[in-house]
Amino acid sequence: VSQPRVLAASVDHGKNHPTGSGNGPDGEVMLDIEVAGAIAPDAKIVVYFSPNTDAGFLDAIAAAIHDTTNKPSVISISWGGPESNWTPQAMTAFDQAFQAAAAMGITVCVASGDNGSDDGVGDGADHVDFPASSPFALACGGTNLQASGTSITQETVWNEGPGNGATGGGVSGFFALPKYQEGLQVKKTSGATQALAMRGVPDVCGDADPATGYDVRVDGQNTVIGGTSAVAPLWAGLIARINAAKARRAGFINPHLYVNAPALHDITQGNNGDFAAAAGWDACTGLGSPNGQKVADAV
């Protein structure tokens, strides 16, 4: 298997500066690179380093979108926080950047968070993670995946219990219902269902449970890492492969996936706290995990 080309790009004087701790940003960066590189080994992967501020984050996204040298067709983002932590102005600015990406044929994959239906806020209410909640992002949720060879034995919602990690997902309190999600229902763990009235998160999912996680090498040490932080680069790598095979950009794929739901493995067992898995789209695992060839055919 060939190795991907990995390049570092500085934004706002940000630097590639490993900390030496696999539990910090080193692990996050290496997880993204290694998962995307494993899925798309011939890819060129550019890592954009910027200051750890909202402005730095937005500038890194803008730099990637408008990078005329590397011209990325997919962007993977494994960083975010509850919508309640963001100002409306900041969310609007990021959303506009993602709209620009869509207009340029760039797919933006974003992790949906690792703290269940309350996104770690702990105020008794449900919260979703941003920027995954942008309607122009492909929000990536998480599962526990049991598999044998090339077949899935069992796949359920990733939920290790309160405080121990669970896929983020729910209903946005800020973004309106996108056209591609019209007519969907959201199921609660109580069994109640209601019409989805605002942007629902996530759109898709993939293996995220550390118990069924990813073998990665960080700072010279082998370790196993999970989280929806792994699912965004997994989907990004898949889309990069599809783009290469088709010699064109899939671009903003959300509408295509929602009208081709059988391209995904539907997850119907488990919950992330307040929301339950169900047939079709749900607020834990979205439409489901990918069947690569079927996704390629759909987009």
C-alpha cells in the first residue's frame, strides 16, 4: 500500500508543533491523517495549522477552501463544540464558508461530537455540536462496529454511558431545516417521535467506539483511538477515492445521500442519551454507515 503525501500549511503563523503527548492535539492530528490515509493511500493530505481560536479556525477553513495550490476536493474537520458555546455571528460566518465550499465542489466532513445528546453541556437539555450542525456540512456520527472480514456482524449506536463517550446528535437550535431533510421524523429514547423541525445531526456515521477503534501510531507509540473525530476523515478518505475514480468532484453530497439512503447501512439499535436509533434517518447515526461502492454510485 502506497503512502499518502502529507504536507503542512501555515495559516495566521500557525505551526506544526507536536506536543509529545498522544492524548492532546498530536493524537487528534495523527488520527485524522492516518485514517484518511488508510482509506485513500494515494491521496495528497494537507494539514492546515492555525492558532487555536475561533478566528484561527475560520481562517484555516477559508485557506483550505481557497487553496489554489493544493485544490482540495474534501475537507475533514474533527473539532467543534456545542452550539450554545458559539455566537450567532460566528456560526453564520462558518456556515457561509461551507456554502462557498459547496459552490466550489468541495465536500466538508465534520465530526458530530463525542458527548451524546447533551454534547457535554450538562444542563438537562439537548445540544448539537457545531460546525457539524451547519446544513452545508456532512455531519459524521459514531457507532460500535463488530465485523468479520468484509461483512458487518453488528453495528449499533456508540454509547458508553454518561461521561464515557457517545456519539453526538440531535436537532439544531440555530439552523433551519434543510430541504434535503424535509419530511423526516426524530425518535426519542422514550419511544416518542416527532417531525424534524430544524437541522438534524448527524447525516451519516462510521465506527467511533474506542472499544472497536483505530490502531494509530502517535509520537512513536502505538495506540487505539476512537471518537467521531475518526469518522470525519474516514468519510473524507472515501469521498477522495470516489472523486479520483470518477475524475470529478462529488461536492455537496448531502442531497444525493438522502435520496439514495439504501447506499448506507442503516443502524437501528441503540441511543445517544435522549435520541434513539430508528429505521431510516435518526439523530444518532443519521442515514447510516457507508457501503463504499453504493455511495460512489449515489454521488
